Amino acid sequence: MEELVDNELNKYLRIIGAYDNEFAKWTARTKKIIKRYRDDTRGQSLTESAKFNILWSNIQTLRPTVYSKLPKADISRRFGDNDPVGRVAAQLIERAIDFEIEHYPDYRSTMSYCVEDRFLGGRGTAWVRYEPHVAPIGVEDDGLLITSNIEQGEGAPPDLERIEYECAPVDYVHWRDFGHSQARTWEEVTCVWRWVYMTREALEERFGEDVARRIPLDQGPEPLNAYNESKRSYNRAKICELWDKETEKVYWFSKGMGQFIDVRDDPLGLEGFFPCPKPLYATTTSDSLVPVPDFVLYQDQAMELDILSDRIDGLVKALRVRGVYDASQPALQRLLTEGDNNALIPVDKWMAFSEKGGLKGSIDLLPLDTLANALLNCYRAREDIKSQIYEITGISDIIRGTSFASETATAQQIKGQYAGLRLRSMQEDVALYASEIIKLKAQVMCLHFQPETILAYAAAGQMTPADQQLIPQALQLLRDKPLRNFRVDIAADSLVMLDENQNKQDRMQFLQAFGGFLAQALPVGQASPQMVPMMMELLRFGMQAFKAARPIEGQIDATLQQIQQAAQQQQPDGEQQGKQAELQQKGQVEQSRMQMEAALQQANLQQQLQMEQLKNQTKMAMEQQKQQFEAQLEAMKLQSQQEAAKYKADMAAQTRLIIAQMNKTLPTLPVNQ
């Protein structure tokens, strides 16, 4: 038996060793990327160069784009049938999960760390577990004496315990503490594990005092920087928790021991067996699960950016006024150091100074235009490199998605849709990962939580009386393969900051759609009671698309059921029902005929009115054109008269001028001739 255990342990140690060899390059690369992100290398060399930390800037931009707030779980019945028990069960588990997510900070921090690991190393991992907290029966808790419902006589035995409270925490697994069997895709993975660093107290609580004494406390989380290795003191035990899907067992062991610490059958009973979802990957291919970090795809451009930043730093430092001057004129040095606005510096032997050419002949400065042009070219080159990096990372989609005040709403919507396609894919990946964690959390709660805990977390006492009557059946349904009966989904939009009025708009949209349908359905239902069931199903079908209607879905179902029952009670039986149906059908035909005739008359009347209106508009337009033409003719006539009078006056003036000139030039003839 011991030989069998040793062989099985060696098998898992070989699997772990194969994983370490396959991911060694990725581990070393991720360490370098994190150092660059944290800028840990600054100050370690004597010749420090200027850098542009584009990695930090990109991650700080992309991370809130895909995850910036707690998700809102959407748990609904898998099929949209009229199932009030399923609706109540979905409402219970959704409210319980919302309480756990908001009350315990583990989910918030785990999602944040996983998204950060996805953008740094290319892989983020989380781990779901069940954690009950027990207390002996009869121990005071929060000032209240916990007693058993069973009569215990003088007191309960000291070894009896009860669950004080229970939760389903989501643990963050560091990227170096997670591993899996070699596979090309996640579906081929047969076992997963994580390394946990436990103190002596934690070992005793989990495995007992005898086992805890035999486990050495010589391990601890590995440091990021090698130069801090000698300064760290390890006082923890490194325990491996391995889940094997083929054997459906969980193993706990340490490399320092030659045997398993603990072996258990499937403790959670999850549908996918693994307590962790598929990791949040950056870039992978179908032949390997070794991720490619995003920074690797633009590290060459980042290096060019660092070189340009260092050159810019050197050129900026070189942009100083420097040169030589005539030593015989010490006043020239004072000109640059003491000169102020409207200040004059005295110069000895001015005549000799001016004969040498003045300032131009006595001082020569280093030209700065060459340095300035080089600096401007470096700035332009750096902007080009940044644009290339933004194209690779997807930040350019955010830039293209920005709008201007002059753009129309349609133009902004189109730009936002097509500019954010790549970012939308990242958001969907994060939303899918958050949904998978919620699915595991929901299974743990449904399969292991006590009914009292679920009801307390879901605040079942605040539900409607009709829904409270269905709670026992709903709890029974939750125990029976919850993922088969319910659909768990998280919208990508719920992970990013949205407009505060979005909830209000959703509710207004639901009220408008609901009110519009009722306005059209009520007259039809009154005229044809047999149409009420179909219309009620149509209303329920449309209502399921609005998440804002979930809180009142039960009340709406109850009201619709009452309306349907009332309609059925109003229907007569037997021959009278047939006659009434025939009369009603005839009445409907007659009513339809009258409606059609009225519609035709209304259409003819509208057509006549439109023709008359068009005729009047045409007549008015022609009259306006006629008046405009007559006004133009009158204006032209008046202008012609004015021009003729002006021409006549001009000709008369010219004639008088000519006659006057002729009178001056002609000789005066004798009178007697």
C-alpha cells in the first residue's frame, strides 16, 4: 500500500516538474515584465538613463476599461416557461450571491488581481472553496445563547457543533502558485493544483497536530527580486492542493514529505470537478496553454521609446547658452549673468571695442538651432512610436472612440461601436471569466449551504407572500443540479462604469413597453376573451427580456393568472357558448367590415383634404410668383425711368457746356457786316 502511494505521489511530482520546465521561460519573462511595470530596476546602475514607462500607462488605461466595478450577477431560469418555482429559486440564489459579493471583499480583490495578471503575465487564476465556521452548541454568540432545537435535558454534549456561519470565498492564486497538467487546450487538462503557504497554526487546524509537527516550515512566497533572497526568512510550509479529474480525488502533499498529507474524494461535487474556472488568458494558441503577455508583442517599440526618451533627456540638458568671449572685456560675462530688463553694462575703451565689431566680434555662442531641431524630431519620432504601441494594444480604439461636441448622436454611436470592437472582445473575456466564477460560487452555495443561510442572505422575509409560499419547493430545486436548471450570466457592460441614469432608463423603457402592450391588449381581450391566454403568454414572453422587471415578475405572474382565470369563468358552457361564439364571430366580422369602410372613408377624406390643400398651396405659390414678377417689372420700369431722366439731364448739361465753350472760341463778328 505504501509503495502504491509512493508511486502515485511520484507521478504527480513528475507532472509538476514537467509543468515547471514548460513554463520556465514564461515565468522568467513575467518576472521581467513586472519589474519593468514597477520600475524596480531604477537606481541599480551608476549610469541611469531616462525611460518612458509605457507599460504602466497602458495597463492603467486598459484595466479600468474592462473591469472597474463589481459585477451584477444575472441568474434566470434556463427556459422561459411559466415556472413560478423556478423563478423564486433563481431570485433566491441571485440575491444570495449579490450579498456574498458585496459583503465579503474576497471577490472584489480577486477579480482585480486576476485582471492585472492578465495584462502583465497573460494569465489570471481564481479558486473557489467552501468554508463553514462551526461553534459548539450552547456557546454564547454575540450575547445570545445558541441552543439546540432538540431537547438535551440538562445540557448539550460538549462534542456537538453547529454551523455558525458559512461562506464560499474566492481565493486569488498567484501566477507562480498555480499549475496544471500538460495540454494543448484547457479542455484537455486532467489535473490542476495550487501551492498554499500555511503557518503552524493553520496546519494544526487543517491536518491535526501530529501531521503538522512532521511538516517543515522552510518555505514562503518567492521574492520578485533575486537580491532580496538572502534577506528573507521563511517560516511557512508549502502545501500543494491537487485536484485530479480522472480519479475524482483531491490530494494534499508537501515536497519535503514522502507521502500524502491528506486524500479526499470530490469534496464539492461541482459539475466540472475543478474548483477553478479556465484562467483569464491574454494570447494563446491551440497548441499550447503557455500565454503570451501583451508586452511581448510591443516590447521592441517600447525599447525604441526608451531610447528616444533618453535622447530627449540628453538634448534638453544640452540646450543651454554656452560660448566664448574676449577675455579683455570682462563686462561681456556680466552681460549674461547680471543683465536684466533695461540694464546697461559699461565697457572700457569703447572705441577699440566697436572697431573689433562690438558684440559680434567679441563673443561667439554655441548654435542651438541644430539641437532644437534634433529635439523636435525626437519628439515627433516618440509620438509615432506611441501611436504604433496604441495600435497594438488597442488603446487607439479608445482614442478613435472619443467624440466632439459638433458631432451628431448617430455619428458618435457609430464611432463608438466600430472603434471599440477589440476592446469589446477583452470586456467579453473578463465578463465570461467573472461568470464562470459566479457559477462555481452558485454551485457551492446550492449544494452545501444550509437553507437557513440562503434565506438569510437572500432576505427571503422581504419577498411577497405568494413567493414565500414557494420557497420550500424552490430550495429543493436548488439542490438538484443548479446549472442545469438555471442560467448564470454577467453582462460585460456591468463591469465598467456606466451612466448613472442607465437603471432609470431601463425601467422607463420597460414601463413604456408594458403600458403600450396593455393599451392594445385590453380592448382585444374584452372583445375576445378566448384570446386572453395567448396575449398573457405574449406579455410574459416580452417581459422576460427586461431585467428591470425581475423584482415584480412574481406579482405580474399572479395578476396575469387571475385575469386568465376570470376570463375563463366568464365563458359560458355548452350550446349557449357555441351560439355566443357564433354571434361574437359575426359581430367581429361586421365590426371588421365597418372598420374597413370607416378606414376607406377616412382615407378618401384625407386624400381629398390633401388634394385641396395641395391645390390651395399651388394657387398661393402661383399668386406669390405673379406678385413677385409684377414687383420686379415695376422696379425695372422705375429704374429705367430714373436712368432715362439721368441720361437726359447729363446730355443737356454736356450740350450747355459745349455751347459755352464754342461761344468762348468763336470770334465776335462786326455788327455792320
